[in-house]
Amino acid sequence: MLSPWFLCRNEDLKEMLESNKESLKLEAMKRIVGLIAKGKNASELFPAVVKNVASKNIELKKLVYVYLVRYAEEQQDLALLSISTFQRALKDPNQLIRASALRVLSSIRVPIIVPIMMLAIKEAATDLSPYVRKTAAHAIQKLFSLDPDQKEHLIEVIEKLLKDKSTLVAGSVVMAFEEVCPDRIDLIHKNYRKLCNLLVDVEEWGQVVIIHMLTRYARTQFVSPWREDAVFDENSEKAFYDSEEERRVDQSKPYIMDPDHRLLLRNTKPLLQSRNTAVVMAVSQLYWHLSPKHELSIITKSLVRLLRSHREVQYIVLQNIATMSIQRKGMFEPFMKSFYVRSTDATHIKTLKLEILTNLANEANISTILREFQTYVKSQDKAFAAATIQAIGCCATNISEVTDTCLNGLVLLLSNRDETVVAESVVVIKKLLQTQPSQHSDIIKHMAKLFDNITVPMARASILWLMGEYCEHVPKIAPDVLRKMAKTFTDEEDIVKLQIVNLAAKLYLTNSKQTKLLTQYILNLGKYDQNYDIRDRTRFIRQLIVPNEKSGALSKYARRILMAPKPAPVLQSAFKDRDRFQLGTLSHTLNSQASGYLELSDWPAVAPDQSVRNVEVVEPQKNGNAVKVESRSESESGSESSSSESSSESRSELDSDSDSGTDQKKNTKPKPKTLNIMTKYILIHIVLSISSPFFVNCMCSLLHLCVFLACQFDAVSWPVRVSLQASSPVFVPETSHELLHRMTGKGLSAQYRFTRQPCIYGNSMVSLQLTLSNRTDQALENIHISEKSSTGQNIHRFNAIGELNTTKEDEFSVSIQPAVGELLLPITMSEADFTKEQGNTNTSYWHADETPTNQPIHFSACISRFAGKTVSSGSLVLVSVALKDPDAMITINTEKTVMGSMLLRQVKTALTNSGP
Amino acid sequence: MIHSLFLVNASGDIFLEKHWKSVVSRSVCDYFFEAVERATEPENVPPVIPTPHHCLINVLRQRVYFVAVIQSEVPPLFVIEFLHRVVDTFQDYFGVCTEAAVKDNVVVVYELLEEMLDNGFPLATESNILKELIKPPTILRTVVNTITGSTNVGEQLPTGQLSVVPWRRTGVKYTNNEAYFDVVEEIDAIIDKSGSTITAEIQGVIDACVKLTGMPDLTLSFMNPRLLDDVSFHPCVRFKRWEAERILSFVPPDGNFRLLSYHVSSQNLVAIPVYVKHNISFREGSSQGRFELTLGPKQTMGKAVESVLVSSQLPRGVLNANLSPSQGTYTFDPVTKLLSWDVGKINPQKLPSLKGSMSLQTGASKPDENPTINLQFKIQQLAVSGLKVNRLDMYGEKYKPFKGIKYMTKAGKFQVRT
């Protein structure tokens, strides 16, 4: 087969491969790869190539690998020569070499080496490098396709790899799972939560596979979330599946979503923002199949966004939207305009958009849609125009209000110059008239008039059928049409001829006086027609309508047979039953089951045991345990740590989390299952030191400050200023502030309160009482404050001072917003000292302002004084309020200017707004 | 997953094939060729073509079809997205992804495909990783390689693959550290006959070119992040930070990448920067048609509208067009009936116009639809949605980078119905 020229080339290449020079060999291999790429046969060179498999040159080696994988199947014996090289490479210290050796070894489709492959895979599955383990996961599928008998052993490896915590491996092993043992759902149980949690960090391709697998898994493990809102079509079906008693149980107990079900929905949601369209589609289908109906709307925007992508992506996404929009119009209705057709769209895109617009049509928007359709009808793309007419027909049948408008519009189109448009209109009008014929004899007359100009057979046939069917509405015109047709019968298309025969028969039955002769003439013509269908039909009709001895009983019923009322055709979308396939799959696109398609099961009536998914983890916190967390973040060290940590990825955090998970696993203790809703309170004292830039961010809780000030105005004499002895506050407000609402915290709520107690951990700290309560029905584990809380050096640092990590998977950023007053410690000093200090203006700044007070303030003395020191630095703060009705004079002396001005503002507003 | 890949050029030749599992005969492409023949335009080829034993999923980029052979169930978007990623990678490596470029670099293409897929499942698609595995061909490197015999193939596993930031290669060093961001917004609009807007949307992207040493951690904040209605991110962006604070915080990949694409909420009114006055008419019975088109700026916030290009598919009955533009040049292809007018810059004082007559086929009836006009334009230094970047900060590295932000507004699918 090979040309002599080619042979000589082959000789050359062989020579080059056998030379000593690396560069020559490389050049030869490059040419060979070029041949392979073109699809030329280069198998002759196998022996010469295989020799180079152990080459030191990486590129040469890789090219040899390419060659081997391509031809090893054809040259099995020779391929065996290379095996030992790979076996050696499997032990190489370089992980890249180990991985690529395994890749090639498993890609060589030679059955003899199955045992070697099996061994290599088992070994690689326990390799230290996740990259090699990933390669092992890929090799599983290859081995399985080479030798399905190895299934059992491979499942063992899959089981082991499923436990792997590396994000690199997760996608590949799930792929292997899907290919080898998709029915072994039990392997997933223990890994379900881990997979959900890793999902965000898995590479995008793995995400798609995992999401599809988890969709299937969830449908077998959780009960349907769709029961409460029964707006959904499928619910009628559901009712069928649920037995009677089941229903009763449902009614008594409101549906509570399994937390694992919720976990899946929650962890996939961020992926809607992925740049990878396949991931977005995968998440969308997951929500479609798994989420409660009211949560479904979040996928709409993302799907519509995908429409901006490449043509091919649009095609698939539009198909899926078409299926969705049949069941849930509301989802896409706000985005209707995104489905408007542009003249530059490809034909299949146009038809899909039309389909969706038709699905979205309702009483409210139909006028807009019809106006849009009018533009499309005039399109130069006639096939598209025809499709539009069909769409109009669909809208007309679905929405009875506009049926007449549509009909009139379609009748206007009958005078269109383009044949396809006219033909399509006729066909659609025919379908529409069938639903309400009596009122529309005008239209039938109009069509009869146009009949001579219409040449498209399908349209002519449709008009004839209409004439026959409704001949009683147009008693004068129908015989005339038949007369015309008798003249042209021989020139008509077959489909038209059949309808002529039909029309003749019907007229004969209703109006035999006028049409008897015509009918006989036509039946004679039909009898000798070339087409046997027409001959058959003619013979049948003649026997049926013309009574003679032979015809028997049937002719009595001729009228009832031919003139029977016919049910109107249902114009329905081609995507009507597409939802039997999982969205986003190849089968859905093709609308037929592709090989390897895995059916999505129906929701189980009763949820299988949920404890199978429990991974045993020790709970660090038990009911009522008080946990003391101390996070010292001095201002300087805090900013340093934040800068060093900001470079490390947030992802690393997750790793560390999962690591801690393993540690905990070692000392396992089965978790008690709690069925009733249980609330537990954990008290945590968080001790924070607060430094001056902190104030910049403080927002005031005014009233508190005011009360606080008011109770400190009793002056007791403590003459020595230097000590600045702190006194205990007279009044501690019980009001606590919300740190984390239970809705945002997914069940965990947190409140904080300033205890105004000296802190036991250090003098420069403010103590804070944190009350955490669990409003969910399960135990929350491992609540701790994440160390990496500070996020930057700028103003926002404060936002993250207290970050609570609740449950293993969730992290909530919270911020504590104390009033300035909470950061002061009251001190006692005599009035004289107070004034002395106040006078000492060398070191302190003072702020004064006159404030009009709305209400009279009833202090006993005219001047109220407060002395305090800041907690962090111990600098003195003096506040005095002098009342000169109706105004108040506030004086604040402190070194801390910023704080002083804030304090002033707060006192001022407090006095103005609330009074004491 | 993906079984084989065939690259087919516009004239229907298979010029490259690659198989990841056992070899699939190239005769499977016959089904594809049939579909191409049935479709009138190359764009009309259905992306998914079923055959008795396989399924062909194809994408068309730069007049090259990438046909993937699938044997069993796989999400079609998975394959489509991957094929586009392959094309993007080729473009990244060779500048363009044409038949010639692929043929010239067959070996690199093959090495790339080998790395990107293993057994039909994507392995490494991140450009930073691939570039560490296989160095892109440059003229200098080709020369050096032929002399020294060194190779394009890296010897070590890219560390990025294993790290927590798999998209960034390690050991990046630059003497000039710079980070540039381009905010590009496209207006998709349909304008009706009377000039009123039927639908208009803004789609934007932020493309970045980051050349920074080490492991920089960047944060980018906007003046008005609420504008962004729907966003999709490069995997490097920390989603939680965005959710909480509407700040983009990320360790960037090295080189060019798309940081973000967004959609501006459709509730906002879109400023349409250009108006088109048109008068295209055909008279019944006459073989002449009139054609008049004037463009003018509207709501451009004082910025010049540049690189304006008007194109229109005239009705089939039009034989020729005899037009005179007040500026720029126009062409009319009598075969495809495509009229295109390269206007250039719109001068508000002297509005560009294109006037003249069209000759119609004699005896043919008047076309019943006027052509739609597709418009392209560019406005520099303007993001039409009003999106503004507030600041860009870098953490984790000591040096001071050079930062730059550019805004641009373009016409996306901008159509005027006449």
C-alpha cells in the first residue's frame, strides 16, 4: 500500500532512529509524530522506535510514548519489550516520571500485561504524590475497559482512592467510579460530606463529574423537597407514588430537609459563578433535580449568562432552558428579551429561541411576543419564518385570548409572496380552525379565494381538507373548488390528489345533487392513477359512498365515518417529554438514551438511614461546655500576621481543616443522635485587646454610653492620680448585641455583651461575653475562632477581628462593634483631681461643644464628670458635661484625639436624641 | 469521555487526528461531512451529531472544525467547553489557531493534547501549568534547540499542579513588575425600525495581564460593585470575600487571563452610544431601490466613537449597490449580498452617511423585508455601565508594582432592524 517514496522515507527514519545522535533521533520522532497526526500508518517503524523508550532525553521519551500508545495494540509482542522500562520508571523518585510511566503502561492496550497493570495501579494508589494517585485513578478506567473481569479488584482500589483527601484525586476517582461501578452507591456514603466540602477546590472538570454523580446519589438518599409547594406538574405524579398512609404522615410532619441534602445545595451554589460553562450547567441541573422549587430561581441568571458564550454552548444551554421553561415559565420570564432572535444567529439557535419564547408566552406578555414574531415572519431566512408561523400557531392554541388575533395575522400572511410562508400559514390555520370551525367560515372562504395562487402541495392539501371538513359552512364554494380540482387533478401532487378524493367523497355525501357527476369523474381519474395509494383510496371511497349490492352494511355508515368530528390536534413543544432525561446530559440533547446513561431514580418515599454518611469525628464541644478562646491580636503583631497570611491561600485553610479532621478521627467517639430540636448554649469568653486604629471603625451604641456615663458621676475621693485605680462599674447593661443572626449563621446564632469586668487575661484587654446558641436540630461541632481573621492593614481589619468558624464546613465573618465607652475603664478620682487633670492641657487635647438638648436633663448637679482610662493604653479620659439649660457643654480631655472626637460625638448625639 | 479528536478544515480535509483510547477510524467523520453538506452555512452545522455507534460533538473556531468522538454518555457542554479550551490554548501558544499554525507545530500540538487529556478525561488545562510542561515555541528557542539539541519539554512536575494555587506557576521573576487590567464592556442591543430600543444589555469582562514576581496577593475593589448583577470568576478569585465585601481578592495566574466576566443588571437603562438613521426602500415594479444611512453619536459621555463598521445582509433580489459614502470605504459582495461599510471615527460635526441606489433583478418582486444592520464600534476610556475600579492593592510581596487600568466599550451583538 505504501508508495515507494514513503518506503524510502521510512528507511531514512529508521536510520535516523538508530544513529547515536540524540538530535537526529528527536528529529525522526518528530517526523513520525507528524505522520501519526496525519493518520498515516507508521507501524513499520515500531522496533526502531521502541528501542528509544529508555532514552534520557525527556522530549524524545515522550514522543516515543505517544508512538507506543498509538501502535502497541497492533504490535503486542514488540510492545512487551518496553514494559520493563516502565516498571523501572514506576519506582523513579521523580513523581512526574512515575506518573507518566503509569499513564503509558496503562494506555498500552495489551491484555497480557493486565496483572502488571493491576499491580502498578495498586501501588500507585498508595503513592505519596497526589499526582501519581490521580494517574492511578485514570488507569483504573483504562484497565477496566481492557479487562472487565478485574472489576472487583478495581472497586477495592476505587474505594481506597475515594477516601483520598486530595482535591487533585477527587475528580478522577469519581470518574472511575462512574465508569466502573456506578451502582455501588454504598461506596459514596462515607465520602459524601467530604466530597461536598472539597467540591469548590476540585479542578473544574472533576467538579462536573462529581456534581453529576452527587445528583444521582442525592436522588436515592433524600426525600423529595417538592411536597409542600405543589405547583409543580410532577407532583401529580408524586401523589401517585406515595401510598395513602404516606400522605398522612406527610401532613402531620412538615418536611425538613436532610442537612446533607442542604450541604450539597449550599456547597454547589458558588460554582454557579464558575467560568466553566459545563460546571454552571452541572450545578443548574443539580438544582433542577434536587432543590426545593422556590430556590430554583438562582440558576436562571447564570444560565442566561451562558448564552453569551460560544454558539455551541448556546445550543446546549438553550435546549436545556427549553425543557425547563415548559414546566416553569416563571423562571425565565423576566429574561424573555434575552431570547429574542438576532438575524446573525445560526438556524438551530433561532429555532430553539423560538421554542423558548413560545413556552414563555402567557396572557401578560403575548402581545410583546407576537410583535416580536411579526418581525421574524419577515425574515430572509424562510425556514425560520416558517418555524415562526408554527410558533404563532402554538401560542394561539395555548392562549385562547389571542386565538383570533393570531388567526387574522395568519390570514394576512396568506397573501405573502413567499411560498413556504403561505404554506406554513395554511397548515397552521387548518390546525387552529379545527378547534373552533363555526365562527370562521370567512377565513375558509378567503382561503378558497387564494387557492389558485398557492402552489405548495402541503398548503393546497390543507385547504382542500378544510373545504371538505367544513363544506357545510361554505356550501356554495366547496363544489366550485371541486370543479376546479377536477380539471387539474392529473397535474397535482399525490398528497393533493388524496385530498381531492376526500373532498369529493364528503361533498357527495352532503351535497350529492351538485357534485355527483364531478365525484364520479374524479373517482375514475383516481382509479387509473399511477400511485397505488391513490388507486387504493379511490377504490375504498367508491365502495363506501356509492351504494351497490356488494358494498354491504358499511356504506350506511359512510356519512358517520367520513364526517365524524375530529379531535383538534394538540400543538405541543418538541421538548415536552425531554425531561425524562437528566438535564445537561448527552441523552437529553439527543433525546434518546446514549450508552452509559445512568437513569436518575425517583425520590425514595422514605429516606434511607442518614447515619450511613456519618464520619466519626469527636466533638470538641459538648452541651453547655464553656470554652475559652483567647485571641491575642495586638495591633502590630496582628498586622504582621495578617500580611503573612494573606499570601497563603484561603484554600490552604481547608486543607488544614481536613487535616484536623483526621486527627480527630483517631480518638473517635460515636456521636449521639438527637432527634428533637435541641438548643444548647455555649458560653465563650473572648478576650480581645483593642488598639487605637480600632476606634476609627467603632460605631456607637449611644444609649449605653449615656447610661454608663450617668452612673459614674459619683465622685469618690481617690487622691493619687498616678495609680489611676480602676473602679468597678456600677451598672452593667444586660442588653446584648447580635453578632451572627441564626439565618445567616445557618442555625448558629451568636450574641455578645460587654461585661465591663476587668479582664483576667491581661490588663489591656476588654472582656466580652459571647453567647452562642444552636437553633438547629443537630449538634454543631468544633466551633472555634479562626486564627486568620485579620484581612489587611487598612480600615477593614476590624471587620474580621472576631471570626467564628462554626461547624466544620462553615465559616462566618462577623464583626464586633463596640461603643467607645465600652473601651474605657472607669476610675475614681476626686473632683479636685479631676479639675487639675482637666487643667493640665499640655499633654491632652480637649474637645468641647455646645449642644442643644431636646429634653431637660435632670441631674442633681449642674456639672457631671466622668473619669476613665482606655483599656489598651491606660491613657486618661475625662468627660464633663455642664448643663446650661437648654444647652449642654461637653468637655472631653484625652490624649487620644480620634477617640476624643468620637466620644464627643457620641455623647452629643446621645444627649440630643435620648436624654437620660 | 472524549475518544478521539479530528481537526477538519473548511474544505473538508481531516488534517490532524488524535486518539486517546483505541483508534476510531476516520470514516466516522463521514456523518459529520454529511451534516456539513446539509447545513447551508458553516455556522449551521449542529454541534451534536448522533451516529450509530458514536456521537460527534464539534466546535467551529476560525474556520477549523474540532470534531470530538464520544462513545458514551457525557455532558455535551463538558466536551464543548474542553474543545474551546484546547483552541484557546493553541491560540495562547501559536498566536492563532489556524490550520497552518497547527500544521507547523504538529509536534507541540500533539504533546499538548497528550498532556491535556488522559484517557479522554481532562488532565491539565491551565495555561500556566502547560507552559511549564511544554514551553511555547518562539523563534529564538527553536533556533537554540536545533543547535543545542535541548527540548521544549520540562522535566519536573509543575509545582503549581500540587500547590494550593494550581493556576500560578512558581518562581516567577520579572524586572519590571506590572499589572494591567482592561475593563471591556460590550453592548448587546436590538434597535427597532423607529429607533427605540427593544432590548439592550451590557456584558463586561475584566481581562488582566499580570507580570508580577513571586506570589503576589491582589485585591481589586470597585467604586460601585452593586452594578455587577451576575459574575463569573477565574478560579483564582476568592468567592467568599466577594460575597462578603464585594472585593476581588486573588493570587493571579502569570500572564494574560480573564479575571472576571459580568453582566450588568438588566434593570439599569443602557446608554446607547450611537444612532442610525436609515431609509431603505424598494419600490414596487421598479428595478431600483433607495439606500440611505446616517450614523450619529448619542450618549457617548464626550468620548469619540471609533472603528465603526456597518454591515448588512441585503435581500437576495439586490443585484448591485451603487453607493457613495461621505467617509470611509464600502464594499458590496454581489454573491453573498453582504454590504459592509468601514466608517472609522464618527465626527459629530460632520455625520458619516452612505447614500445611493441599489439595482434589483428586473421582474423580481420587491423584497418583503428590509435588511437588518449590524453595527460595530469602539469607545475608548469609557465603561458604559459606569463601572469604576476603585483601587488595586498588592500584599505578600515587597516591591511596588506598576498598575494600570483601561476602560473600553464595544458593540457586541448590536442590531438595527429597518
